[in-house]
Amino acid sequence: MHSDIKEILFTEAQLKERISELGKEISTTYQGEDVTMVCVLKGAVMFFADLVRSVEGNVSLDFISCSSYGDSTISTGEVKIRKDLDHDVKGKHVLVVEDIIDTGVTLSALLPLLRKRGAKSVRLAALLSKPDRRKVEVPIDFEGFTIPDAFVVGYGLDYAEKYRNLPYIGILKEEVYQ
Ligand code: 5GP
């Protein structure tokens, strides 16, 4: 275990097992219909890579990078796109894949934007959810794990761009960011 990690929440094996279950749920939901899976960079990249391989059927991949304006009073429609999708989502089933839903501000802005662009459906898969921190309600269609209010890293999730390469998800020691 990395010396900056206080506790491992989910091991590589636990992540693998849960993601394979989510893949089955997703395959059942779309019933062979084409789906565009959208990775929200960068945190979701590991989850995305594993999840797409556990989904059966015709899947296209696309990538987006965005940030909310960080104003908790903004509930919808205000999202800064740093890197937009390469393909038009009009008429497509879109499944947004995110690492963690914390306050919900980012995704509560991104999902309506994709709907406004004419997607046939927009659903959300999130590996982690911290419901205690929610400021805006975001329905999660496919949820990996609910976690307590702690700052987690690993498996794509960073602190100052570090720890993304850890194969597990762990709680960062407080002294690292204090
Ligand atoms: P929200 O808009 O839901 O508050 O924020 C979502 C984003 O905040 C996530 O995509 C992620 O980048 C970041 N975030 C929220 N909680 C954590 C956490 O515990 N660890 C890490 N590494 N990032 C987090």
C-alpha cells in the first residue's frame, strides 16, 4: 500500500467484481441498442476502460473534460467544457461515465447539456457516490458504491494529479493535504 494512504476502501478485486455486475446491468438496460459511452476525463478513465469491456453490444466511445464553475448556488446549465466530445450525440443513447458524484454540481450541469444537444437518452454511471455531500440531486442510473464523506484517491482519482495509478481506491491521509 502507498504510504500516503490511510485505508483501502475497495481492492482491485472488489472493483473488478462490482464493475462486471454494472456491465451486466447496462447490457440488460440497452438490450442490444447502440450506445455512446462518454468518459468524463480524467478521473473516470480507469473505471471507463474496465466498464466498456464488460458491456455487450455495440458501444462507441467518446471523451469530455469539464468543470463546474464551483458555485454551489448554480444548479444547472453552467458547465465549462475544457475538451468537448468528438461526435454529435443527436439521436444517440448516451451513457455518461463519471468517477464520483460528490456535490452533484458538475453532472447536474453536464447531463442537461447533452439532452439539449438532442441525445435520444442520457443516463449516468458513477463508480462512487458521496450522498452526504450532495447539494444538487443527480439521479445515478448505474452506481458502483456509496462511500462516506472522505477524500478518496486511486483508480483514476487524484489529489494534485497524483495517485491516479493506484490500482485500488483508498482514503488519503489528512496530513498529505493539510
Ligand atoms: P461534484 O460536482 O459532484 O461535487 O464533483 C465531482 C468531481 O469532484 C469529481 O469528478 C472529482 O473529480 C472531484 N471529487 C469529489 N470528491 C472527490 C474525492 O473524494 N476524491 C477525488 N480525488 N476527487 C473528488
